[in-house]
Amino acid sequence: MPNPRQLAFLALRSIQRDAFADVALDRVLQDAELSNQDRRLATELVYGSVRRQRTLDALIDQLGKKKAHQQPPDLRAILHLGLYQLRYLNQIPASAAVNTTVELAKQNGFPGLTGFVNGFMRQYIRLAETSGDPLQLPSDPVQRLGTLHSYPDWIVQVWLDQLDLAETEQLCEWMNRPPHIDLRINPLHTSLDEVETAMQAAGVAVQRLPHLPQALRLLEPAGAIQKLPGFQSGWWMVQDASAQLVSYLVDPQPGEFVIDACAAPGGKALHLAELMQDQGMIWACDRTASRLKKLKENAERLGIHSTEISIGDSRNQPQFVGKGDRVLLDAPCSGLGTLNRHADARWRQTPDRVQELATLQQELLVAAATWLKHDGVLVYATCTLHPQENEQVIEAFLDQHPDWQIEPPAPNSPAAAFATPQGWVKVWPHRQQMDGFFMVRLKLAVRQAAAS
Ligand SMILES: C[S@@+](CC[C@H](N)C(=O)[O-])C[C@H]1O[C@@H](n2cnc3c(N)ncnc32)[C@H](O)[C@@H]1O
């Protein structure tokens, strides 16, 4: 039987060499014959150690003679795994965490350092028993939150610029929790009642969500998603509640011509089709062909026929100019609203990358606006919580296009419950218990007035 800690170590080693965390984990797990329990442990160890990297490094800096970055990379990964178990996994006895970490060191090139690893781990346990938390925190509030909850300072600062300290800390904590799974029920083939009943009959606990007429949240880990009732029959697809709000804000009508400028893998395009009762035309555009394949698969499973695919850069698609009744731009973004879903995302994004994305978002928005008929509706959305990619993109667009204006969600729209006084919708995960999202609906003001 393979050892889940050894597999976790191998995955962490690839991640240090720049593999994506989910790809590295899949690779080590794919051929391993593990019990479900060991598979869960390996997953938790990899994602947890990656997510908590800054905190774990701070502990190595404080407890070791050498700083974390001076340790051999493999030894640093082994110490991360050991400390992660001691600090965050209550179900693992401290003695088991120590012994297995010593064993990892012995098996992976550090037989001469087992005494150090043993002493290091025991020092953490001793300090935790005698003086509470062995982690010493800086006094600067940004660095304190960054060290305690394991984020780069710049992300903490972006949130602290929008929230007070207590809420910023709540958000940091929320993004370290395991992500929830929401389903969007497909009204073309079933109903919320029918799916709820089928889930309950299969022993899967689910919950309805306020304001969201098609959403069911899974209340506990449900194993392989494809095995849940109704998957094969296209009764639902996985989509977070806040992502569901976007298509309600677009509010497409049967028979319309709708263009989704960044559509892959298709969650929102297929929701648009459901809201249109699969009548009309939805052009699903994206520049990544492999991701559009997923859209096709999902459309087939959900029994949706009204989507067409267009592969290419949406900044240059003259064939759509003036055609759309509605256009959705669900833009590529830094994903700061979904950090809990991607353990390594907080370390991969940078302020420079955000700047590049903001430029791309502006260009996409300007192009997408040309795709509309004169009274069309444009919705801009992202799953980030960075004003540079959200409010500032919209403000710059409105400055350069004074004939456009924000149209708040209609009072009967599910999105209305989340609207701000400015007319846009901003979902804060720690307040609303959903992924972080930003969305805004735009319309041409002047021509609309001239037409009426
Ligand atoms: C946030 S994801 C879209 C998610 C999708 N709307 C959904 O609900 O499943 C952003 C998408 O933008 C695409 N993208 C990035 N730059 C693009 C561009 N210049 N033109 C078209 N698509 C682009 C990416 O390939 C990615 O699939």
C-alpha cells in the first residue's frame, strides 16, 4: 500500500518546481492504490501545506537555525508536511506526525538529519504546550494577517483597502476553509424538488440557498460527483451560487441572440441557455479550444442545443458587431474571490499580473460593447475581489464611453439582493457564504433615450 505522506511529499516536490498543485496531486494519485481515507489525507496534506506555506515558513524561520529559504528544498517540504499536521490536523496524534516526518526525512535523502527533524518537531510541540502558539507575529497589521493566515502582503492590503481589519481577517479565514459545492438545477429536464428528493433518498444532505431559484448546496463531501443522482441524466451541473447570479443579471429571453465573450468551460453560457428555454442562439466564444470542449460535453449532458462555439480572441471578432441582444463578458481575472478553490493561486498571482489582466479586461470590454444592438445589455463579471479588475475597469470604460451607464438589477432579479448603491453586484464570501464575485450590467443611455 503506498504511503500517503510520501505521495504528498512527491507532489510538493513537483509544485516547488512550478507544477500546478492540482496537476501534481492528480499525477501522484492517479496510479496509487489508496484507501479513500489515505487519498483524502494526501490531498489535505498537499493543498494544506501549499496554502499555509507562509505560516509554515515563518515557523521554520523562528524554530530552526537556518531560515526556510536556506533549507534544502526537499527538507523544507518535509518540514512543511510535519508542521502542517501538528498545527492544523487535530485528528493526527502529535507522536504520529513526528514519527512519520522523521521517516520521510530518512527515506528521502536526509538520514543524517533525522535527529534534527525529530528535535524540531518536538520543539514545536513543547512550545505549543507551554506558551500557546509557537508562531510569533509581526506587529504591522498587514504582515500579521499575512503571516498568521498565509497570504502575500499585497493581497491582504487589497482587501484591507476595502474592509476593516476584523472583516479582512474573516475573509482571510474564509479563503482557508475547504470550498463548498453548489449545483445548478437544469429546469429543462427537472425541478429543484425532484433533485432535492433524489439526493435525500441517496443519503446526500443538500440545502436550498436564499434568492437562488436553481441552487442546491451539498452539505458534506459527497464523493465522486458523477455518481450523484441525476448527473448522467443532465439534471444539474456544478456551479457556485455566486456564478449563478451572473446569468440572472444578463436576464436573457427566449429567441434572443446572446454572445458570451469568454465562455469556456461553459457554466454561464449553459445557464443562459436554460433561462432562454433553449430557444434562440448563444455564441460561446473563447480563445482556449480545450476548455470549449468541456462546454460541448456539458451541453450534450444537459441536453442543450442552442449554443454555438467560436474559437478565437474576442478582442477581434468583427462578425459579431451590432448583432447581440445581450453580451456577457465573464472576464479572465486574478481569481481573488475563489482562492479557497485553488491552493496555489495566492502565490501565483502578482500585482504585475493584475495590471496585465486589467489591460486585457478593458480591451475585451471595449470590443464586447461593439457587439450589441443599440438597446442591448452588456454584463461584465469577474470572480476577483480586486478593484483594479472590477470597479476601475468599469469606471474607465464609462469615462471613455459617456453614452453608457450602469443599470442596477431589476427588483425581481435574484441578483437584486446583492446589489450595492452604485448599481453593481459584489459578493463578499465571508458575508454571503459564496465565492467572491463582481458583476455589473451596462446599457447605452443616450441612444436609449433618443429611441424612446
Ligand atoms: C473566467 S473564465 C470564463 C468562465 C466561463 N464564463 C464559465 O462560466 O464557465 C475566462 C475565460 O476567458 C478566456 N479568455 C482569456 N482571454 C481571452 C480572449 N482574449 N478572448 C477570448 N477568451 C479569452 C479564457 O480562456 C477563459 O476560459
